[in-house]
Amino acid sequence: MAIKITWLAHSAFALEIDGHSILIDPFVTGNPLAPYPVDDLYPEYILVSHGHGDHVGDTVDIVARTGAATISNVEISGWLRHHGVKNAHGQNTGGCADYGFMTVKFTQAFHSSSLPDGSYGGMPNGFIITGGGYRLYFAGDTALFGDMALIGDEGIDLAFLPIGDYFTMGVDDAVRAVTLIRPRLVLPMHYNTFPPIQQQAGIWANRVSSETDAQPIVLDPGQSYSLQPGA
Ligand code: NI
Ligand code: MN
């Protein structure tokens, strides 16, 4: 029972859950901080939180090469099918689905969600991923919202929160989010990729340590963190 989390910069993560490989928001091409070429990635599943290009990213190309299944909202799933994705799971906000080694529940996110060609992308989402003996909350691109407390009631081991500001929560609101979600561990994302979202993650991490009960985990692009029993 273990999860290995590798940050691919921006909101892109590679997760290994009990040996199953998943990608979240695989924005590699055009991501100036991407640590690996996209051809190094061999996921079973790709989760896409919303339609924006910096989240759909390389999904279509990765699926064409690997045959990975996708998990996104209904509208994005329809768009992916039009782009050749055969195994597109279309969930929607509030719904949970069981993929065997993990369940994925779709949360709300306060943001927008048009697709790269201007198509309607439905509502933006976050995910509660339960598997490998742990529960993760990936907030997606979102503003702070009070109902993060309800997500916290589910018992979150590790939360992924945007801290970049400008397009999403910034440092202040991401600290407030930690007090609502009450995770054991929290990991920052969606920062430093582009000039408007430059942040010093160390400043945010110091505030998380001093103002909340959570432990911050700041990764460099390409760096990993493992959740295993006792950790
Ligand atoms: Ni976005
Ligand atoms: Mn974004």
C-alpha cells in the first residue's frame, strides 16, 4: 500500500498507486518547467480537471501512443472521444467512480473550463482520489471556497493546492484553504510556470507550518514524494 507522487511542474503529476500509473493534468509540451519529455510517460489513466490547455495538455497525444484511459467531466470526455480517445470516462461534479485500485470523486472548483478550440468544457473540477491506503484531494484550478471544509470532513491525507495567484488562489488563500481542508500533508502547484504566477513556495510553506497543523511538501519539478505506511 503506497503512493509515489512526482511533480511534472504546473498542475501536472505522475502518481503510482500500488503499482498503477496515473497522470493528472499532463501539460508537458509548452510547459517551460517540464522535467521529462512527454514520451517518457506511460500512464494507465489520465485525469483532466478542466478544459484549459495547461491542463488538457498532451492528453490526446499520450493516449494515441499508450492507449491510456481518461477520466474527466462529461463534456471533456466527449471532446476527447472526438479526438480519438476510445476509453473516456465522463463523470460529473459530486460523482464517485471505482476504477479498481482507486476511486475518483469529482468536486467542484471555482474557475472556468473552455477547451483549447473554444468548445464548451463543462464545469471545472477537483478530485478526491482514494487508493493505496490514502485519500488525496487535488483541488484543480480554483478560488478558495468555504465548502473545502466539507471535503476536509472526508479525511484528507494529502492535498494538492494551487498557490500561483492571478488565475487561482494565491498564497494567502491557499493557507486559509489548508485550515478548512485539514490535510496531514499539503503540496503546492500551479506556480512559477509563467511570469504572472511566480511565487516563493518556501514562504507559503513556512506559513503552512506556523499557521496550520499540516506539513508542507515542496517539490522541485521531477522530484518525487512517497506516501507509505508510517509516512
Ligand atoms: Ni485553468
Ligand atoms: Mn491553469
